[in-house]
Amino acid sequence: MRIAMRTGILTVAAALAPTLAHAHTGVGSTSGYMHGFSHPIGGLDHVLAMVAVGVFAAFLGGRALWLVPAAFVAMMAVGGVLGIEGVAVPFVEAGIAASVVVLGLTIAFRWSPPTAFAMALVGVFAIFHGHAHGAEMPLDASGLSYAIGFMLATALLHIAGIALGFGVGRIGQRTPFAVQAGGGTMALVGVAMLGGLI
């Protein structure tokens, strides 16, 4: 368990290292891959939702451990293409905030739907997240490298969430209230986002 958590944290830290190297204006690439990679980790709404997908997958276990995050990444790519191509998707910001609320509640209540339903649920939310990423792609960026960047960052956040989910699962066996409080707090942050308070 500790090895899984350590691996997840180290993976995310290593992935963020190149971002730090390009943090200064005029140094390195400011678009394309690095811009795409930094986009998901630059917003609280994206980080919370993507980590929550990993925690949700860890709670479900079995094949859901990889199928649920894979469904999110795949459908996020679809949303990204829609955003890059300028295809309108209604209620994107509300959909992103709602994903934080719903995924927070899945953690708070340790909800265990069938894997196919969980994949469909996160897939719908992923379209909103992907559209937001795609719509904000710089004009001079390569769509492919930008998409690879945000998909990799998302996958790493899912891995961090899975590692966190295993750790939270152990805590939850001893103090289930801590798990419920964490998920509930996430849901409340999502409500604040829906209300425009954050």
C-alpha cells in the first residue's frame, strides 16, 4: 500500500518537474505539449475531479481500477477534439463543477455501481473537461501535442487518485467518517463552484 502511494506521488512530482523548468517567460515552449500538460493541473476543478476518478476507481476495484480512468481519458479526448474544432457543448463550466459534486458524493457514500455505469458516468463528465481543455488551446499549438499533454497529466492525476484511494480505503476501515468527510468536502467545493463562489 505504501509503495503504491509513494509511486503515485513520485510519478506526479516527476511529471511536474518539466513544468517548473519552463515556468519563466520566454524560456522553452509556451504552447503545445507543455501547455496541454499544465492545463489540467492549473485548475482546482480539474484536479479535484480527476483525482476523484482515481479514488472512485480504487474503491470499485477489480477491472474498474483501470477501466474507469481509461473511460475518462478516452472521452476527454473526444471532448478535447470538440473544443479544438470549435464545436459548442452546452453548460461546460456547470458540467465540470457538477463532476466535482457528484464524484465527491461517490467517495462520501462509497457508492459501488456496476463498472459499465461508472465508466458511462465519468465519461459524460470527461467530455466537459476535455472540451474546456481543447477550447483553450493556444492558436499556435499543435493539436496532437497539446492533447497528448493534457491526457498524460490527467492519467497521472488518476494514478495519484488511485494511490490515494488505497490509502483512504485503509483509513476508512478504521475511521469511515474521515472518508465521508473528505468526499463531502469535495462535493461542497463543487457546489461553491456551481454557485460561482470559487
